[in-house]
Amino acid sequence: MNENEGLKREIGLWGLVSNSINIIIGAGIFILPVIVAEKLGTGSIWAYLICGILMIFIMLCFAEVGTMITRTGGAYSYIETAFGKFAGFLTTNIFIFGAAIMANAAVANGLADTIAYFVPEFKLQWVRIIFFALMFGGLAYVNIRGVKNAITIVKFNTIAKLLPLLMIAFFGWFFLIPSDVTLTTGNSSKDIGEISLILLFAFVGAETALNVSGEIKNPVKTIPKGIMLSILIVVLLYILIQITVQGILGSSITNFRDAPLVEVGKRMFGPIGATVVLVGAAFSMFGNISGMILNMPRVLFAAARDKVLLPHSLANIHPKFSTPHISIVVYALIGFIFSVTGEFKQLAILSSASYLLIYLGVVLAVIRFRNKSIGDEPTYKIPGGIIIPAISVLVIIWLLSNLSLNELSAMLLFITILSIIYLIIKYALRKSI
């Protein structure tokens, strides 16, 4: 299903890889090594492997369905095509509000806190408001003027955030203590499951890069290569960082809960190393926000295009720049408001659960499409039939089963409220006809 939506296909293979890596690597990897090591000790690599393998399986599902449905919208478009407008409505709101907006607001405040390390004035609320307005407004402006400019910023941020992480991953081996990175197997499946659910927060995002599918060159070939290459790079990098951080900090790792990688940089290269990591963290957070403002408005655009109970104006395309300008402005404005008010909690577990629900929908869509022909047949199919999708479903359900009762209740309440809103709007529209 390759549709001409009026958008320009200007994103190539390395643009997709950069976009994907940029979104995956946010603020999480600068903090999570402590959380994982505290719970699992030297057996923490198992959680990384579980998350890595699961993400590879899920991304294979995204690659297959992504070559079949190449219009803008990513996971939303796949699920809506497979299961209808109600499923599409739920996906849009879970994607936007259950994961993206709250995460954006939290990362924006984290970025301001990081800059405050160098410029103390960023602790003042009025300074932060001006900063948030300039950041969200500036990124919206760049994105409106064309996806080519936006993807250039993404590429730059990706390189900037990777440099300090690569420094730790590759040069840290000269500073670690081998006994602190011995792989153990004494952790319970419950502990591994709980940490994997939290750790998944640092792995999600590759699928968000497919929200711009309508602007990817030669999607049938670019999507499978780009999405798999990006997730493999991230899995390898994360494992190397976890090994290095544990090997350098050892049993003292829990003393550096707020900034373990900064302490690692300091021990490796002194104050200069710490500064490099701090600057890298700032670029990582800014890159995450810029990537979200590039990709997430496309979900609003796609839902409005398909008339999934959203204002149709969100589907408007700029006559000169061929970008969904109204969706971009709306998304950036909501992100700015949540960042300024700060009335939110960045709960990694609930964010991961939101993504897992979306992943589950996409994997089930792959299984459904195996028995249903839509448009042209994809040139890419997952090896082994439905074995990988079936395993993915089971692992996703297992991870969701590790939610606490309160967390599960919150997710069910959110979905129930969305369902009621959908029915009310649908009933009102029916009455107005």
C-alpha cells in the first residue's frame, strides 16, 4: 500500500538509521546502568539480551508490515489498517499521550537541568519557560520548512550523542576490573522480568522513525535495512556500556545513581571526561526531543487523514514545504505546555507498557496480514513464518505480567477512558448527521 500523500520522499537509509538511533538513545542510558546493576548485579547483561532479542524480533515485524504499508503513520497506520478505526484511535492516543508527550516534557526538563550545571540561571522558572518556547518553537519551524532540514539536525544530534557513549564503550575497557563484570546466572525470572520492563524504556523508539514512512525513499528496501541496522547498533552499544560502567565503578555503582556515566567519564579522563559526558547527555536529550517533533506529528497527521475522530485540519499539508505543518505546531505546543507546567511523572515502567501495547498490536497485525492480502505483496517477509511473531506475543505478555496491580490498573483505566471518549464522539457525530 504505497500512497502518494503529497509528502516528499527525501529520507534515505542513513537518514532512517540516524533518525531511529537518535530516538532510541535518549536520557535513559545515562541513568539505567545503576538501576539494572542494583537489582541484577553482574547478571544484568541477561536483561539487556532479553530486551535486545525482543526488540530485534519486534523490529522484524515492523520491517515486514512496514514494507507492506508505506504511508505516513508508522505503527498507527499498521494497526488501523489491520483492526479498524477504534484500534487506530487507541493507538494514536497511547502513542501520543501514553508515551511521547510525557516523555518529551520530562526530557526537556532534564535538558534544562543539565544546562543548569553550566549556567545556573536555568534553574529559574522564567528562564526555563523562554528556553522551552525557543526550543519547541524553533524545532517546529525547522520541521515545517521541510523534512530534509529536520533530518539534517537529527543526523548531527545522533553523531554528537554517540561520541561520549562510544568513548566509554571502547576506551573504558582499559580502566575496568574484570572481576566486576563476571556474568552470573543466579537471578530469578521475576527480577529479570521486572528490570527488563524498566530497561525496555531505553530500547523503544526505532518504530517511531517509521512514522515518516511516507517520506522514506524506496521504503521496501530502506525500511528493513535501516530499522534492523539501527537496533543492532543500539543493542551492542548498550551492552558494552553496561559492562564498562560496572567494570569501572564496581560495588560503588549505587553511589552514583543520578549520573553514573559522568562518574565513569571522570575516572577515565578527569574533569574533561565528565564534561564530555555531560555535553553528550545534553545533545542526547535535545536529539530525542528533535526526533520526536519530527516523527510524532505524523501520527496526528495520519489519524486526521483517516478521519479517526481528530480535527481534519491536522491532515493539512503546507503548500510550499509539503509538511504536515498544523500537526507539527499542535504537537510542539502541547510539548511546550507540559514542559512548562511540569505536572507529570516520568514513569519508565508505564511508558514501556504503553509501547508494549503498541508493539503487541503491530505483531498481531503481521499475523493477521499473513492471511489477508492488502495491496502489493511485501518484498520482505520474516523467516520462519509466524514463529517470530508468535514468540514476540508471548514475551510481550510475559513482560506486561510484571506490571504491579496499580500500574496495570492505571493502564486499564487509561484505555477505558479513551474507549468511552471514542464512543461519545462517535455517537455525537452520528446524531449530527
